[in-house]
Amino acid sequence: MVEGQEIRKGPWTEQEDIQLICFVGLFGDRRWDFIAKVSGLNRTGKSCRLRWVNYLHPGLKRGKMTTQEERLVLELHAKWGNRWSKIARKLPGRTDNEIKNYWRTHMRKKAQEKRRGLSASSSSSSSSSSSSSSSSSSSFNNPAKEFPADTGPVKFFDSGGSEISASSSTKKKIEENQELGGGDQNGYTMDDIWKDIEVSNHESLIMNQDVYSEDNNFSCPALNSAASSWEDYYCGDSLWKMEEEESKLIFSGWPCLGLAQPNQNFFY
DNA sequence: AAACCCCACAACCGCAGACGG
DNA sequence: GCCGTCTGCGGTTGTGGGGTT
């Protein structure tokens, strides 16, 4: 990066966030390496992108997953496996990271509960080798190990996709599906879920007009959503896809509240 | 009040695909 | 067609906070 400067890692400071927001406002949310360089943040483009996508993006919903979202995640995971980004696209305002984390924690819990239930009901049968907590995380995503027929710390929350692999995994998936869709206790079907989500999307779209274009690309955050702290710092409105030439002009009157000056030399 | 445990989430890493020169 | 760079994705780890003992 900037020669001699050490790349920063770890948690982002508020200052860095604001700085990043400003530069994304100027250059759009694409050229991350470029943004990382000119912003003077000693971060990698990757890191900047991640921070933006997972945390700073104005279209993000924060807070707990709704029941509809939970069900949708379950359903889509059953369909697509660990294609988190694909799943995330179906859940406006949620990130792949968020969904991934959600799946890990909640599904692990579910798996444990399920196992408890099973071992309670069937004290005999199927080995039930006393769950040695064994390897942490190394068996993730190993289809052979997903939904192990009742052994060990069940890794089914990270199944690596149900697409093809049948056998025990399929069995569990079927159970899951029955639990959520088909034979659900309250008969909540996918259609219902979609309806609900459409409704709530519609509502949030009304509140957040124009945040997204049709393909979920961020368009113009500065124009909407009443001032959550950082949004006040947005440096411009439609500077989104700006050429470097133009940006020079902007920098000549750099507006951002005493932030570290951007690396203007970059342009010359 | 302190120690411990568990959960939730942010962030990093490695890899693969896309893209431009 | 090859190579280098960038971007996106999935997996994994680290850490802070809240709850429990």
C-alpha cells in the first residue's frame, strides 16, 4: 500500500468508518483498491469492501432476523446449500456474513436441541457415540460429515449444500423442511413467507426509496433516510460514479470535517 | 463480586472467477 | 492465450457482551 505504512487490521474506528463512507460516496462502491489507496486509510481494498458491505452500507437492516427471514434462510439453505451471497440476495438488507453467522449459531443450537430430543426418545439404537466435542471447525463443510447420523457435535449448520448429497443429510433436510414448510405446526408455507416479505419490503422501500435499484445496487444514500449518525457526513449526492478528473476538483475543496486528508498525490 | 461460559458478530484469510492489458 | 489485478465468496477465527454459576 502506501510504502512503508503498515496495513491496519482489526476493528474499525469511527473515524475510519466516516472516512470510508466519504470515499465510497465519491467513488462508488466498486474500486476498492483505489479507494483504499486514495483515502489514506491504511487498509486493504478487501478490508474496505468488507466493512462497507457488512456494516456501513445504508441499505442494511440491523437487528434480529424476523421469523420470515429465518424461515426463508432455512428454505433457501436447503435449496442452495452454503451459497450465502445468493441467499443474501433474497433477503434485502441482510448480508451473506450475517446470514452465515446466523446459520452457524442458530442452526447449531437447533441441531443440539434436535439431538437432545433424539437421544431422549431413543436411548437405544444407532451408536450415539457420546458426543466428543473433538475437532473444532475442521470438519465444517465436509459433506461426509454433515448431519452425522447422530454422532458428535453435529455440524449440520454448515452443511455445505444439500443440493446433491443425499443420505443422512437429505434425511435431516427433509425433517427440516417438514418442520418449516410442509408439515409445519402452523402451516406457514413458502408462499406465505414470500407474501410477508414482499409486504415488508414494500413498506421498507417506501421508507427507503431509491436506496436500491432493481439489482440491489446502491444508488444514492445521501438523499434518503433521515440522519443516522454517519449519514450526516456524506460528502455529496450524485458523485457516485465519478471519474478521477472530476474528483480532483472535489478534493480541491475537500469538505470532510477535518478528516485525514486523502492521498491527493495519487492523482498526479 | 468474580469467574466462567456461551452467543453474536465483526473481521481476516485463502481461493476462484472475471476482467483488462 | 497468458498474466496480473481486482472482486466476490465461503470458511474460519477473534473478541466483546450478557447470562449463569
